Amino acid sequence: MLDSKIPGGTLDSKWTKYKGNVKLVNPANKRKLEVIIVGTGLAGSSAAASLGEMGYKVKAFCFQDSPRRAHSIAAQGGINAAKNYQNDGDSVYRLFYDTIKGGDYRAREANVHRLAEVSTNIIDQCVAQGVPFAREYGGLLSNRSFGGTQVQRTFYAAGQTGQQLLIGAYQALERQVALGTVTMYSRHEMVELVIIDGKARGIIARNLVTGELERHFGHAVLLCTGGYGNVFYLSTNAMGSNVTAAWKAHKQGAYFANPCFTQIHPTCIPVSGDHQSKLTLMSESLRNDGRIWVPAKQGDNRPANEIPEEERDYYLERRYPAFGNLVPRDVASRAAKERCDAGYGVGSSKQAVYLDYAAAIQRYGKAEVSKRNLGNVAPDVITALGKEVVKEKYGNLFDMYAKITGENPYEVPMRIYPAVHYTMGGLWVDYELKTTIDGLYALGEANFSEHGANRLGASALMQGLADGYFVIPYTLGNYLADDIRTQSISTDHEAFVAAEKKASDRINTLMSIKGNQTVESFHKRLGKIIWDKCGMARNAEGLKQAIKEVQALKAEFWSDVRIPGEINGMNPELDKAGRVADFIELGELMCLDALERNESCGGHFREEFQTPDGEALRDDENYMYVAAWENKGNSWELHKEILNYEIVKPSQRSYK
Amino acid sequence: MQHYSMNLKLKVWRQKNSHDQGHFENYDVKDISSEMSFLEMIDVLNERLIKEGHDSIAFDHDCREGICGMCSMVINGQPHGPWKGTTTCQLHMRAFKDGDVITIEPFRANAYPVIKDLMVSRSAFDRIIQAGGYVSVNTGNAVDGNAIPIEKDKADDAFAAAACIGCGACVAACKNASAMLFVSAKVSHLALLPQGEPERKQRVVSMIAQMDKEGFGSCTNTYACEAECPKEISVMNIARLNREYLQSSLSGS
Ligand SMILES: Cc1cc2nc3c(=O)[nH]c(=O)nc-3n(C[C@H](O)[C@H](O)[C@H](O)COP(=O)(O)OP(=O)(O)OC[C@H]3O[C@@H](n4cnc5c(N)ncnc54)[C@H](O)[C@@H]3O)c2cc1C
Ligand code: SF4
Ligand code: FES
């Protein structure tokens, strides 16, 4: 039975009540309790630092050479919090409501409300750590708006918000390393979970430098291993982002929830050729000031600047007058795909739309002229001043665009197209962030919670830090309080021996195949299947076919992959092979989940289920549940967590 | 933008592990598109090497968008290659032309042992941060984010210093393998903010002590670091660090 363990009481009192009644562990006992944290992104670093400060003995793992390099570092646009510093009507309730609505009514109310409640503490904590958020001239914190909301609640540090937040958490983590409460294992990859008497008790990690398999014991294990967007091969995720840790847990009993809920981000740099290894995001914050358009005429090949105003179609402003360019991501992505599929796309591939800053440059330029009392000035002065403002706000993003494309976005509109960005699905967790395996927790993007079928911008950073700083410190204690008498278990225990053998057998098998095809080529093929048939639009026919193709690909992988190098030593190809093997299995489950959900909601768009004007058509009567999949070896069993909306009344999302 | 295709000669540093001596290996690569990133060019070569039964070239990378600090490589003598303010992963092949010879080596410094091929260990940087590169504030101890206003200029300067990605190119660029730019960026970031004030004196002393212990060389103000830094961290930070250090030593703490 799936028990989400949502505490009783009114929605806004649940978390306070929970904290008031939660079991505590006294300081002397904390020192005896060991906690394994896999992953050092925002979720993992913040959890490691906080639990270390509380006195637990923490072991933290990451596959990069330093915890500071986790994928969170790449987040650009910002982090939400219900501070209402702008006095524009924001509140905890509104942030809660926007998130539930943005998620197309497929998230759990209690979790989302808790998230909105602690959001304000996050900003305070980060400021105290020295995170240099953007500020106004008066010295106070600055905010911007983001998609799917009508208030300004996004805190940011230029286009490097994730970097600054992660460095804050990383520094807090390193402080604990210095104090001896946290031991850091960089260049280590978790390759197996160890379960003893039904409880998660440790991991097997591969030391990526020496190739050795190591056994690590913990009274509890926290997976903070990020999302699985790289199943698509091309995504905005870092190259190493993977599902392996979560997948190992899944194969040993942790349910995987809503795997088909993936987010395709509307504003990324388009694919330029077969060689492409990853895609680059242009932060959603650019939609604040930039205007999105395509030529009004099909197949118009004129350069953007030669297309007059009246021959442009600002299709988001046209279709969604209330939110305009700031509609949620799923809506914006589909609208771009619709225009390109209909033959209005731009650029050499025709798979792109324009993101135009000309109007914003003029607007900011004029504002500067009046701010500085310059009176009547020449148009190029206005343009120059406007560019300065845009540069201050978005400079690093514009630079990035210029480096990749060789074009100057201050002069010509950027070309953008949707790309895989974030995964709402993940390990199923209850209110305490515990998976269906006792003692195993999932935090951050690795779990499925909070964002339903579509995540709003600037709320992943918020969730990662909420989970790590403010939720797990309470909920983990509630579990460990009953475990204070459990002595550390020796890693000679048979469960450790068996788990290590399983991991080493798998590595040996992979190395012994000695086939003809590279890991990369398999990954590319997997990505293409999933993108074509389980991407921005899906249908039953395609999904059934995709499942067959993925199964065939799996068989081919295990009989024909070629991995160079050795087991005992640094071998990036071997690491990648293990990850791709897991992605292939996940790909099948994603298609299965998408096939089973006969409705459209958020990022899951089933072509058979749409309104006459092409919007997602939900089926609340039959699908208002979390699909939690149990692994049964070669098949899966579906468990449903029915979602009860006590406060918000689900309706068709409208951004018109 | 006109795209073109090119053939290149690569001289790549190959080294099995930290004990191996290492040597250069020559490779011809063909039909490289000017639209590719530098690392995608190496991906293409690696795919070929694997197919031919050789080991692939090991190199560090992750975000491939210039922010994680994982990629390294010295390209034609320059850490992160020829483009100013650019990481290796952001370098694109339109920086090169048909027939070019490109030499690719790991970042070299005593404090950066080679792990394999182009991959080095930069864990010394983490230990320098452990020595004091933080504000000692436990979770839950914070006052309201707007309780202490910070002048915009100061906040902007702190941000500019905090933009350091910890890549270590400054060390690789320096003939003394000094880590001063990296350390000064962190010292500046925190010294500029009121939150960093209470530990200001201790921080700079401890971080410098750790830097010396790790075997980085001393700074002789040649500024090669600033020229090669992909985030264009200013050497003004080194001046600030020196002031901070002097004041801390004078006040005897
Ligand atoms: C380009 C980009 C921009 C974004 N911008 C924003 C934004 O502006 N606002 C926002 O709210 N969100 C944004 N997001 C989303 C957000 O960045 C992520 O969802 C979030 O950072 C995930 O944090 P995390 O801590 O869960 O995981 P990650 O940061 O992905 O960290 C995963 C960690 O797990 C480790 N790991 C993984 N597998 C293993 C294993 N098997 N063994 C050992 N270690 C392992 C890794 O080493 C790493 O330390 C953006 C995402 C992208 C791709
Ligand atoms: S100062 Fe520059 S070169 Fe040195 S580590 Fe930081 S970003 Fe890299
Ligand atoms: S790979 Fe991240 S900075 Fe180059």
C-alpha cells in the first residue's frame, strides 16, 4: 500500500504540527549515526551541510572531481520565494497555488504547501552564507518575474543563480568537512544499493580513479542524484547526469513515479548538426524581456531584421494575451513546435523561432534617458544605453549564445527551439521524502514530488534547497530516532559482499562483450527513439513501437557494445556504459508510463487527448493519481497514489 | 555565419596513470565542421579510436557550457585555448582553420597530479576552501534576507569575484603555478560582504597557509592568470587579498 503519510490538520498547519511532534535524536546519539548522501548538487550539499552541523556522521559522494561541480551549478535564471518584497500581492498561498496549477494538478498539495512555506527561509539562509544575489540601488534584494506567474518572486544572481547557490551550499559543506562531520568522496559513483533486513544500509561505490569497488555503510541513505533528462541523449543536462543511482534503488524495490513527466524547455539553442553532444539552455528569464515570433508567411527566408513588424507573428502574445511570452514552459514549447511543424520555422534547419530583444533594448534605453535626465538624444544613444541594461541583466547568456552560434544577439534575434531540460518524475517519496525502501530517501530532482506534470521556472532550485536545508533535517530524525541502538554494520556483512559481487559481475560482463558499437552510438539511438516517440507529443501507436525498439536496442547493447580500456583504473567509457545501460531500461518504463496515461497534462501531451484549440486535455476522473511503478524483473506493476485536492479546485489551466 | 570543414593534426598528451611518464601521440582528424565545439571534435576522434581498438582519450568535462569548471586542457600552450574569457568546452572549431596543428596537454602544476591523459586532480582547491572559504552560519540561523542592505556596487563586485568556476587555469597559466587568483577571488567575494566580516581576518590567513601547504608557487605579478582566466577574474582581487593579508598580520590575529 502506498502511504504518503501526509499529516492531519489544515493545509497550512500540517508542517508546523509535524515539526512539533517529530521524534528527535539527541546529540550524543547523532554522533553514532552514519548517513550516506549520494550527490552534492543543491539537494545533496545542503543536506550534507545541515546534517553535518546537526552532528550526524555524513559521507557524501559525487562523480565529479569536486562537489562544487554538480549539475545544479548550471542553473541560470533564479529561485522563487514567497517573500513579497515587491509588494505585488505574493504570499505563501499564491506560490503554492501557482505551483499546483503550473503542475497541471498532478502534485501533492501538502508537499507543495510546505515548499512554499520554507521558500522564504531559503533566501535568508543563502544571503547569510554570502550568496551575492542581485540588488537594487537601495541595497535591497532584486526580483524578476518568471513563466507561469504574475508576481515578481524570483531571486537571481545575473544568469548564474545556480552557481551562486551551489557555491553557498558547497562552502557550507566544505566547512563541515573541515570540522570532521562530513567525509567527501569525489570521483566516486554509486553502482549498487545495500539492503539489510529490508532497510537501506549502504552503497557500493566505484572509485572512478582506481576502478576499485568500495563498500560504505550508513544507517540511512539519501539519493540526491538529480534528474534523468539525459535519457534523451541531447538535453540541457550536464554530460554526466544519469539515472543510475535511482535506477539501482528502483530495481531493489523503490517505486519510480511518473517517469513520463519530462520537461521540454522552450528556449534553447537549436541543434546544429550530427556532432552535437548537448544542448544549451537560454534561461527562461529571457522571456521576461524578449519577444518570441516567427514570420507570418510560411517559408519566409528573409533575414529577421528585414521582416517588417506587420509581417511577424508574435504567436504567444496572440494566443495567450494574459500571460503572453510568460506562459508556462510546456505551453510555450508546444506552441513553438506547432509553428515549426506548420512550416513557419526559421534558420537553416527550420526548427527554430526568434527570441527578439530589439524592443526591450529600446524600452530600457528610453528609461535610462529619462532616469539620467538626458533630454533629447539620438536614436543610437538610446540603443547603446538599452544594450548596456540588457547586458547587465543577461550579459552572460548573450555571450554564451554568441560563443556557440557565432552570431551577435544584441544585433540579430536569437534562434531558439525547445529541448529536454528537467524531469518531474523520479523516485516515489512520501511526505518525509522516504522512498518505498525503508531508510532510503530521495531529494531534489531525483524524487518525483512537488512539480506534478510540469515544473514552473525557478522552482527546482527552491525544491532542492528546501529538501536539503529544511525538510530532511526533521524527517530523517524521525526515522533515525528508532535506530539509535543499531550499531554500525560491518561491511563484511554478506549483504555487502553480495552487492559488491553483483556490481563487479556487471562490470565484467560489460567489458567482456567486446562488440562493434560504441556506447555513444547506443545512447544516440536511444535518445532518438525517446525524443521522436515520447517527447513533446506522444501517441499510443508510437509509444507501443518505441517500447519494442527500446527492447531491441537493449538486447543489441548487451551483445554488441564495445568498451575500451581497463577495469582497474580511470575509464570514462566504462562509466558511461553503465549509465547508458540504465537509461535504456528507464526509456522503456517512460514509454510504458506515457502509454498508460490516457490523457494530456503538463509536459505529457498525448495527441489523442487535446482540446479543439490544441491545449492539453486532462482526465481528472480517471487519472488524478501519481503512477508509481514497481519493478518486477522484466516487467512493472502500477501502483496509484490518488491525489486529493482539498484546497485547490482543479480546472482546465488557462493562460489566455 | 559561413561554416566550413577542416582537416587537422593533433598532438595529444597520453598518460596511462599518475605513475606513467606520458608522451605525445599524433592524430590526423578529418572533416571537422567549424560549427563543432572543441570537445565535440575530441568526441569524434574518440569514437574513431574506440572503433580502431584503442583506448579513448580521457579528459574532464561535464556541463559543456562554461560554468562547472570541470574541463581543463592546455591548447596550443594556452589553458582553455585561444579565445579570451572562454572555457575549453565553449571553444568552437571556427577558432581553427584547415591544416592547423593543435597541441593538447593537461593543466600542469606540482599541485595537480595527472590522473590520466588530460585529466588532473584539482582537489587542492577544495582543501583551500575548507581552510576558511565560507561564512560560519548553520542552517536556520539566518536573519531576514533584507535585514542588512548591501550597496549595489559592493554586491556586484562580490558577485564578479564569486563568478570564479574553480577551474585552475590560473594555476596552469602561471610560470610559478601560483593559485593566487583563485584564492583572491574567494577572499574578495567574502570580504566585500557584511556577512563575511566576522571571519575576515582569520579567513585570509588560513587560506593562504593552506595554499602554501598544497605546493602552489608564489605570485610574482606577471598576470598571466588574468589573461587566461575564462571568467576574467580581475587581478585587482590579488591586490585586495594582499591588503587583507597585510592588515590581518599587522593586527596580529
Ligand atoms: C541549464 C539548466 C538551467 C537551469 N536553470 C534553473 C533555474 O534557473 N531555476 C531553477 O529552479 N532550476 C533550474 N534548473 C533545474 C535545476 O538546476 C535542477 O533541477 C537542480 O539543480 C537539480 O539539483 P539536484 O541537487 O537535485 O541534482 P544535481 O545538481 O543534478 O546533482 C546531482 C548530484 O548527484 C551526483 N550523482 C549522480 N549520480 C551519481 C552516482 N551514481 N553516484 C554518485 N554521485 C552521483 C552528481 O555528482 C551530483 O553531485 C536548470 C537546469 C538546467 C539543466
Ligand atoms: S580565477 Fe579564473 S582561472 Fe582561476 S580558478 Fe577561478 S575561474 Fe579558473
Ligand atoms: S565542462 Fe563545465 S566548464 Fe567546461
